[in-house]
Amino acid sequence: MWGSIPNTVAVLRRIERFSAWLAVPTIDQRRAFAQRHVEWGRELIARHRQYVEELKESGRDTEAAEQFLLVLERTQKVFERDLADLERWQ
């Protein structure tokens, strides 16, 4: 049915490459995905800032929460740069 093993492997690799090619998103799809990341990131940062404030108000230690907030903010900058790069393609 499939022929020799080496031939079968070659055919399966071609199918795999073709499938990967079909899954490549368009620039508009990538832009929409990046926009969602930016929006979600902004919401998450706003909620986490509120959480840090609540910890401060209750007199609890905020060091770990503040460090995590810094990570979120750095990640957000990456998402925003990615979106800006994609928007230049228009």
C-alpha cells in the first residue's frame, strides 16, 4: 500500500511540511492575535496593580507581588513592540 519504508517516511514528511504551511497565519491574523495579547496584558496589569494596592492597604508584604508586576510590565512591552512591528506592515 505505502511502498517502501523510506518512501513512506518521505511522503509523511511532505504532508507534515504542507500542513505546517497551511497553518501559517496571515499578517492580519497575527495582528489580531497581537492586539488581543496587548489588551489582555493591560487588563491583567490593571488587576494586579489593584491586588498590590489591596495588599498594601491590609499591611501585608507586597515584595513578591511587586516583582511579579514588574515581570508583567516587561512582558507587556514585548507584546506592544510586537504589535507595533506588525502595524508597520499595513
